[in-house]
Amino acid sequence: MVSATHIMSTGRLTVWTGRILSGVAILFLAFDGIIKILQLAPAVQSSIQLGLPGSVVPVIGVLEMVCLLIYVVPRTALLGAILLTGYLGGAVATQMHAGAALFPVVFPAIIGALVWGGLFLRDETLRTLMPLCQ
């Protein structure tokens, strides 16, 4: 009985940790997508510095928000994580192409790790498909 309670509380802690990690990634990506859709000056200026025309900023923001919405829905979260991985990989490639410093290159990868880590911890099916240990 004690071990069953311990397993249940560990499972609950795991799920909540996953939700928190996912929440951090969701908040950042939502903020980033919204400022791009609204074409706020920092988003447009940073895109121009990376060599992208300002006219593509809202399109990139909409694409980011669509991927994020797919991730937020539990039933489609795995597809959303895959799509966000592609989006964030493009961000890493763009930063590297522009010759950015280390942090701007690594930051999208950190967000990607939060996306996948959060999903892994909150989705038992994913943990079953991809066990970290045998």
C-alpha cells in the first residue's frame, strides 16, 4: 500500500513538472508569436537584422501560433511538438547563418527541450514509447 501511494504521488509530480515545463515553453512561444503577428518594432527589427524582410514577420508569427495551438491541444500535442521542433530548428539555423552569438543560437534549442521534456513528463504514452531506461 505504501509503495502504491508513493508511485501515485511520483506520477502526479511527474505530470505537474511536465505541465510546468510545457507552460514555460508555451508562454514564451505565445509571446513571441503575438509580437510577430502585431509587427511590434523589436520583432521586425530583429528579423531584419537576421536578413529577413519585415513583411514575413507576421507570417512567421502565424505559423508559430498554429504550431503552438496544435501543441497545446492534448490530443495533437505530439504533432505540435514535431512541428515546433522544425520551427525552432529553423530559428537555430537562421541565427547561425546570421553569425549570432552563442545564446541566441542555443536559446531556441532550450525552448525545444522544454517542449519535448514537458510533453515527455506529462504524456504516459510517450514515456512508454520512448523509455529512458530499460
